[in-house]
Amino acid sequence: MAGRFAPRTARASLPQQAAAPQAAAGPVRPVRPSSSSSSSAPDGPPLTREWTPPGPLDLRLVLGPLRRGPADPTFRMVADGTFWRATRTPEGPGTLRVAARGDRIAATAWGPGANWLLDGLPALLGAEDDPEAFVPRHRLLALTRHRRPGLRLLRTGLVMESLIPSILEQKVTTDEAYRAWRHLVRRHGTPAPGPTAELGLHVMPDPRGWAMIPSWEWHKANVDAKRSSTIMRAVRVARRLEEAATMNLPEAQARLQLIPGIGPWTSAETLQRSNGAADAVTVGDLHLPGIVGHALADNRDADDEEMLTLLTPYQGQRHRATRLILLSGHTPKRRAPRMTPGNIVNL
């Protein structure tokens, strides 16, 4: 996840405040559809919920890891500070709109998965995360945490929605992976429930939908046979993989890595999002060891072994430590031009 989540514009954040009991969130309640939400009529009226976070919350930092590129068809960050997310829940497709309203979070959801999304809103926004468990041992991390008090680790509770794009990101540039994800979801997914036509939001295919994608469509998306075959193996046992969302980190990693083609890098990238795993450090990344080595030991040539050694003081919180390093902006200067993306379409 190296370098992907540093904010580029003003953040939608909430001020520091005392913890509020969960009951203050209020019940999920239906609202009368307005003219702008007429497209959600087949899925019933939208549902709303308000929730008061237990401390400062920066929506951009928390939800940013769900965004797979600036044109992700499943995620939008709007200039007014509103965030839109389209996903496939255990109850069906759903669209979630989230925005900060003073010291509270206001959420609206559409589609068969609306109730599931609103029930999971606190976990999605880091309610189950414990930032106080992180004890900085380096001045850089202490300063970054002080400057980014709204950072919390999200938990979606959904494995496949993070696993498939993580597989697409194996051994290619992020731009290539983002284009593949965009092409496949737009072409083989379904329009998101609710007033999403102008945003162009889509819900990714269900496991059967992924399995039905023909070989030439993977080719058009510039996805090689190794990655597409890994996705095919994963969707065949999607239900069993989704169970990893309720497991502890070692068991969840072991469950995902039973699938040939899914290794430590892919499982960590997935569980950071699905499980809110604070210790799921990304091993095997092309850039992350050098970034961590440069930040903590002034060694931009660090490998995975040295990175793990440097992160030893943060055992249990190593993913949070790497997030803070990336947010610090203290990264080594580029020494070579960006890698030119390949293209299998012309083969």
C-alpha cells in the first residue's frame, strides 16, 4: 500500500471530543425518498443513521484505503466532504453515503444491503480500532500521530471486495491494477442502488459473476492468466474466505493463503481493510521496505528482513506504524523514471 493514502486535499474531519455511548447513535430509520433518489425505488426507501465517534475522526484518512484509484467505480470522494461507497454485502448490493455533520457522522444507505451497511458503520469508521495501543518509539512517528489525530483503521467485514483488487495489484504498477479493476467492475458489475447515476458507481460482481467472465475480457483488462486464475480459485470458495473476516490475524492469513497465488503480500493488503488488522504488515512490497528503512534508519535500500527488524518495537501495531510513515511524507526521492506499464492486449 506504499504511497497510496496520503491526502491531497482538505480533509473532512471531526474535532476531539469525549467518548459517547453507542446508544447515542440512534436507530436506523427509513426516510421518504426525494426526487433525487427515485432511482432507488426498486430497492426500497433509503435508510439513515447518525453516529458519534469516540474521538477525532478524519474520514479521508479512514476511508482512503478503500479507494482503488481516482476513478474507482465503487468509491467516490466528493468535494463537499461526502464519501460514497458501493459494495456487495451478505444481504445484497448496497450504497453508503457518509459525511461529517458537526461532531457526528451522518450516513444514508440504499439497496438490499442498506441495513447491513448501517449496522457496520461504526466498525467501518474505526470504532473497534484502538489508536492508544500504539506507542511511538521514533520522533517521526510521534509527530505524525500528533498531526493526524483522526487516523483510525477501518474494518469492512468483507473479504472478497478487498481480496480481488489486491490480486489485481500483484506484480504490476498501481495504475495498471486500477485500470483493470475499473474495466472489470464497470463491464461486469451492476449499477449501484440509489441516486448514483451521475457518480457512475457500480457494485462489483458476485462470485458467480466473476467466474463467468470470459478469458478475452481478462485480456482486454490487461490481466494475465496468473492473476485471473487466482481470482477464479478464490471466488469458487468465496464463502469460506469471507469467514476470515471474523478470525484473528494468523488464522485469517492462513485461510487466505490456502489459495494458490495468494501469499503474505495479498493477504496483508486484504486483511488491513476487511479485518482492521493493525499488525498486518505488507511483506513483499517493491517500495515499502525502502520507505520504512529511509524513515527509521536512513537506509533506502532496506529489504523485508530489515523492515521487519525496524518495526519490531511496534509488534501488534506494525500496519499502523507503516501508515504513519507514509503519511509523514518522509519518503526517499525517486532514483529512476516510473516503470512503463505493460500491455498484454497486443500480444
